[in-house]
Amino acid sequence: MPEILIASLSPTGHIGPLLRVAQGLVDRGDHVTVLTSAAHEAKVRAVGATPEAISAEADFDLTRLDIDLPGRADTSGIKRVNFDIVRLFIAPMPHQTAVLSKLFNRRRFDAVIADAGFFGILPFLLGERARPPILTYTTTPLMVSSRDTAPSGLGLAPSSTMFGRLRNSTLNVLSQKVLLRQSHQAANQQLRRMNCRPLPMFILDSGLLADRYIVPTVPEFDYPRSDLPAHVRYVGVVHPVASQGFRPPPWWGQLDGDRPVVHVTQGTIDNADLGRLLEPTITALGGEDVVVVATTGGRHVSDLNMALPMNTYVAEYIPHDVLLPKVDVMVTNGGYGAVQQALSAGVPLVVAGNTEDKPEVAARVAWTGAGINLKTGTPTPAAVRSAVRKVLNDGRYRRGAQELEAAFARRDGVAEIAALVDEVITERVTR
């Protein structure tokens, strides 16, 4: 029975899919330990894995960032990006490495799957400490440097032409040597304090040091890269566990009528201000011949600062595996997981997001032809209305989403990750 360790940060977008991977490994007979926040202990046990807790210093709470990190609220733009990388991902490294060392001393693991944001794995990847095979798992669109793509965060389409590669090279140098220089230097300073050698590559490329770099999407939803390392593996989406015990609201039957259904969501994290997307969308579509289903991501429905039109229904949360088969268009701020769930169901998108990795998600949606990128996180009702009408009336968007649906259906993310685990274990044994 293989012993597998999964190390993850605690935000839902990180731990959620990795718990699904843990369940898949347990179901096939592996013994799985999950290292994450103690707040997830019950969820870890529920999938049949053994929980190990990291301290508060080794993790962060997305709902308390401006409270727990003095000065963050005063930053924006590239200063905010550097602030977050340094404080959220680099500062916890020594605490994460320490608990990993204790676990490795206490138990022999056959393989480790590490959240790519769990930078405490870096001293082991750099060869400073004995380690089992390690696979890194990215929770964002692939952001490794390439001659065929601009640096992550700009939302630019790829280009492999002579001028495109010149653009990419210039922007990659600018990003690494100027804009994000502070983050890279902070990582090396932290490693030096831990008696480790410096990174041989840019900090955001460091996941490539692992034996395998897992990308939980399909190649069709990512940019082609002629210089992609062979150990980077696309596995398909990691679907959440199917929902159970869903009780339809009284208005559920309205979704089976003749009118198109438009679903709008701001996810469960970037939903502090429902006026960014939910309210403009409800306003935009109130007079349209559609049914609108808005979910607040856990916020109380009364937090919406508006009267609801007759064609609009609101819930705090509805499982996507239940809702999406009834949806014709999804309006979203571009959360990577939610977007892939929609595309896996063949639902075209209107994306309005400008925080974290959302510009990259939105750019990929537009590039694949599966939806419209509004290129803002605060669209006007008129912009939303125009985009929704266009997606509903132009069949190319539906066809683009359905092509991706077919690509996702050909892959089983959990099964492919399990196969990669077996692959690295076998490689280590046969060396």
C-alpha cells in the first residue's frame, strides 16, 4: 500500500481539488496523509485520509488578508502582487519546511503531491534535504515562462511569430527582472536563511523542479508552448465530488421553460462586494427574455442592494453539477475551477475578472472561442447585457464550449494523477 503525502494551502481553490485527489487515491487502496490547515480536519477524514495540521504561520485565510496583513489594503497593482507573493507564499516557507521535515523523519512516504503555492517544498526540490518523488499541482492556469507566451497576469494571447516571441521575451524579462524582482529576491533570501542554494529559475517557475508538474486542465484550454518541458503533464479537470441531498428551491421548475437560463456568480472568495458583478448583471438582464439565477457564494441573499426583477432568482449556493446542465450562459468573475466546471458542461461564458489569476482565465476563454472576456472586474450593465446577447445569439460560442466539453470528457483528472504517482514511484524504484 503506497504512502502518499498531499501538502496544500487551505483556501478552497487549493485544498478542494486536492481533497478530491486524496479521495481517489484512498479509493484505490493508497494510504494518504493530507497536510493543511487544522480547519479542514473533518473534510480530510471524510475522504478517508489522515490529517496533519500546519500552523497559522504556515498558511493564510483569504477572508482576513487585509486584517492579518497590515499595509496590504494600501497597495494595488504590481505592489499588491509582490506584497501577496512575499507575505502569503514566501514568508510561510520555514514553517512549512519544518513540518515537512518532521513528517519525513517520522514516516516513509512513497510520493508527495504538493500544491504549487506550498513553497515550503522548495528546499527539498533544491536537493538540500532527502526526499521522496515530488509532484507539484498548480491551482492556476499554467504560468511557467515560455518563448511563446507573455508573462502570466497580463491576459495576453500567445504568439510564436518572430515579433510575438520578441514581445514575449521583452515582457518576460521586464516581469522577472523589474516588476516581480522583489518577490524573486525575497524567495532567495528566505532560502539562504534556511541554508539552501538559490533558485536556478524564476520563483514562479520553481514548480518545474519537481519530478512531475501537474496541470489540471486539457491542452485545448491552454496556450501551445513549443518549449514546454516533458515532465509537465495535463491531466484534465479534477471534478468535485457529486453533490448529494440537494433540495431544489421552489422556483427550480422555471429553469425548464423556453427562456434561456443565465447564471451569474462571483464565487466564494471574491464576493465581498456583490456590486462588482452580481448586481450589474441582474440590472442588465432584468428586462431581457431570460431567467437569471444568481448565487452569492455564501453571502446572505439580503446583502444584494437592489430589488429583484421578476425573472431573477437568488440563492446563497447551488451545486454546479446540478445547476449547469440547465444553464445557457454563465456570467462569472473567472475563478479557474468554476470556469472549467462550466466548460466541462458545454456552457459558454461571459467573464469579468481582474484579480488574482482571473485575467488569465478570462483570456483563455476568449482565445478558445468559448466566451467573451469583458477585460474588467467591474463591468457596466450595458456591457454585460451586450455580451450575454452576443453569446446567446451567436452559436460559435456554444460550439466552442462544446468542443472543450468533449476534450474534458476524454480525461479523468484523478485517474491520471494517480497514474503519474505510480509513474514516479516506479522510476524511483528502478533507478
